[in-house]
Amino acid sequence: MNKESDFNYAPESVKQEWNELMTEISSASTKVQKEKWSHFTPQFLDTQTVNYDASQVLKVAQERRHLYKEHKIDQQEGHIKIKTNMPITIIPIGDIHWGSIYTNYDLWEAHRKKILETPGVYTVFMHNLVDNGMPGKFPANTLSNGVPPAEQFRSMQQYIKELDQKGKVLGAVTSDCHEGWSWAVAGVDASALLYGYKGRKFPIIENGGILTVSVGMGKDSQDYGLGLWHKQGPFNSRFNPEHALRQNRRLYHEGRTDIEIGAHYHDTAASTSYEGSRDLMKAVNFIRVGTYKGVSHQKGDLTDRWAVDKFGNSGNLPGASIILWNNRHMVDNQVDFDTAIEKHMAIRTLALLKEMGLEEKIMKMMK
């Protein structure tokens, strides 16, 4: 130990002087009032405070909810009645991606015009009608847009209005995909840009909603439930395109539908199977609508890069359809657009021959 820092080595006189000093300090401290040793709290003369009232905020939240509900363009379910003495054909259309450099515009124009000119053929819009490249969402997608989003929406609304005025559109479905990017980035409701025009006739259905179509006249008319999906999950399979539709029908629609229609994944499928058991058993159709993006009958044409990168295969041609009978509960399907139109006209021709009483005569002539 260092002797220079050790007090024990101090002379006795120094130790005594030090101890007397400590005793004097201790005695003096008892004479001072404790209040003089306490912490002095400052006085805050003009501090502003927040008078928060949760009930006022609740009123605002409730009013905003009410306004959202009042201004909402889509609905959970819709009902349509088509008074006809013949079967009808519905060709659901989605994933056009109008505005993309990869979209097959010639094919879209051909299908659009054929639907317009063919009696008894209708469509349901399944979302992703425009590509809507948004820099704030997917910047690379903007580079593949041939025209800006504003022109895409204007052009597509014109197509929709023309089909609507001819009574060709039975409904449309909303989603958060391409059109929905406008809401995600800027709070702009793209469904209002497409369908918010004055005089629209058809209902806009929420993703996963049901559109009920009544076909026929009088007591023989038939009701068909269409489950409409742009996106479905989490049951999607590239090896079994109908799997997600089957599971969503079971879980979400609780077996209410006759047809489940899905889009988004750019694949095309049309199949029928019996669902349910005993007296609840019925034939159910499962449809996937394909895409107009990167599809062609010509070898070497542009491919669907999104589908290739994501699934290892280009998108499938659109045109899957369903035929609904007017006097008996029956649904038929077809995967090819042109074949669907031919089948539709053949069925209607037969119905006309029956109505004119010429069926038997024509059948004999054919034999």
C-alpha cells in the first residue's frame, strides 16, 4: 500500500484536527432545515396540454365508415334476371392487361366484337382489365406500358360502356390487383374510373362474391349461382387449376354456387364434376379465364413474361365459357372461344327449330 495515500501514517495532531472538523460539520448539519436541502420544483407557467376525447374520434371513425359504405361501388351479391326462351352463353373475361406491350390487342378486338354481334352471349369482367403500370408499386411494370394509365382507363371504360349499352355485361368483380394499385399508391378508386359512369346497369361484385343469374320465363326459369374470384388462395395449384375454386366454394360459398370462376393466374380451364351427396348432389362447373397478355396463335409472338418468370410457362388463351339452360337446371362449358360461339349458335338454332315445330323434319332430312 502506498504510504502517501494512507491516512494512518498522518501525525496524531493532524488526525485529531480532521476528526474535530468532521464532528463540527455533522453537528452543524443538524441545525439546517431539511426543506433547504430538498429539490426545488420549477413552476411551469404556460405549458399547453392536449384535451383528448376518444368519443369525438369515435364519431369521426363511425362517420367515415358510413361514408365508405355509402360510396362503395361494389357489393357482396348481385341478382340478374334474363327473360328468354333459349339457353344463354357467358364468356367471362379478365386479365386483358390493356395498355401492356405484351397484350394481344387483335385477339381482344375479335372477341369483343363477336360478343357484341352474337345474340344471347354475355360477359362478366374478372378484373385486371388494364395493366395500370404504377411507378410507386412496380416500377419495372411501367416500362412495359405502351400508353399511360389514364389512357388505359379511358379506353377500357369506352369498351365497357359499349358492351353495357348493348346489354352484354352481367357483372364485374373487384380486387386489389392491377386496377387496385391506384388505390394502394394514391388512394384512387380505379373501379370508379372504369364503372362509375352514369347509367351503368350491371352490379360490381366484391372479390369472392356471388352473382345469381336467373334464366328463362315463368315457373320454368332457372337460377344459377356464379362465384366470382379474381384472386383466390391459399389453395392455388399449377397442376390442378380448379383446386382453389373447389376449396373456396366449400369454405366460403358453402356449396351455394353452380359455377366458380377464377382469374389472375393467366391459366385457362373448364371442367365439371358432381359435388355434394345424395339429394344435395349437383353438377358444378369450374372455370379459369386465361389472359390476353402474351398469348397468340402465331409461333414466335410475344410471351407472357410474368407467367413465364413466375410459373415457368406462358399464359393460356382466353375464351372459356358456360352455357346456362332456360328450362332445366343444366350448365355446360367450353374452353375455346370460337368453339363456344359455334356451340351457342347450334343450341339456339335447335331451340328455334323446336319452337317452329321443324325439329323432327330437319332431323329426318339430316338422316
